[in-house]
Amino acid sequence: MKYTVAFDPRAEADLQQIYLYLADLAGHRIASAYVNQIIDYCQEFETFPERGRRLDHMRPGLRTVGFKRKATIAFLVRADSVTILRIFNHGRNAVLDDDGEPSAG
């Protein structure tokens, strides 16, 4: 079974922030390549989404997984879909807001 993978608008904004941060430091080519690697990694969740650390005690279906020891991806697994909720880069603290949603702390 293949799952549908979608990016929450907050995850898309996170990717944009990561791109802008890296583009200033390393240039647009490197920033684009890194962001594309994160996107490609997330797209792989379509075949095996139940990976990473389960956080059902915070919100049913919530998981986190690391990416190259530089980012943490928070995502929600449902019956046939995966929603990438947030992407925390370089040690940004991931916490849950009042609605049980991952946010930068």
C-alpha cells in the first residue's frame, strides 16, 4: 500500500526558511540541493511511513524522525496518508502548542 504524502503549510514555510538560511551561508545551489534532499526523504514515507519515534502520548499518529543529524521532521500518519507537519533544522526545539501541533520552542 502506498500512502499519500502532503506537506502542511508550516512545513513548507520551514523548508523556505532552511533554504534562505543556507543560501546566505553556502549559496543557492547548495541550499536547493539540501532542501530537495529533505523533500525526497519525506516522499519516501509513501512506502514506509511508520518509522522514527512514536509520540502517540502527545497526539495519535504523531512521529518524529531525524534527517542527516541536522533536522527533525515531525509528521502525522493516518490510515492512507502522511502529513509532514514541521521540519526543525539545526537543533531548533520541537514542542507542541496548545492544539497539540508541533511548533518551534
